[in-house]
Amino acid sequence: MKILIIILTTTLITGCTYYQPAPGVYTTTSTPNKFDRSWSAVIGALSDQGVYISTQDRGAGIVQGTRDGIVVTGSVRTHADNSVRVPLATSGDTNRDPTPIKRITRSYNSRMGR
């Protein structure tokens, strides 16, 4: 009987295995928040289309620049539902180039992975 108890106890103890994590360096990837991602994308999109950026006010979410006499303004706005909107507007001599918003929007969407 004593031998049976020893065998059962040994079986139960050896049945519990603890796996330790492998040694090494573990890195975590963090994704930028929606505002940061949109802010970078709108600045990149303006640059992609040759807009000289003259004003960047990250706190207000405003970026403004010019190209060929056309002023382009982008506003990065976070809404109550945590969504981010980026309206773009132009002013100035838009008769010289009527489609900068379309091109900038295409660049912005590309940078956002859309």
C-alpha cells in the first residue's frame, strides 16, 4: 500500500509542468492613435502634391500651405465618438488648377491605407 501511495504521489507531481518563456528580447508594436495618424497623413498628402506648408498648429489641428497661388487648408478634428475627420479647403486662384483637393484627398487616402 505504501508503494502505491508513493507511485501515485510521484505521478501527480511529475504531471504538473511549468513552461517558462524563452529568453530573448520581446518588443511590442504600438500603433499611433487616430489623430496622430491622420495628422501625419494630411501633412504627407499636402507635401506629395507640392504644397508648401507654411502653418502647422497641431494643437488646433490646422495645417495650411500654398501651391501656385492656391491656399490649401486641412483641419484634423476628433469628434465625440472618437472618429477623426479631415476636411480640406482651397482658396485663391482655383481657376489655374481646379482639382488640387481631389489629388490631395487621393494622397491622403493612400497614406491612410484606403
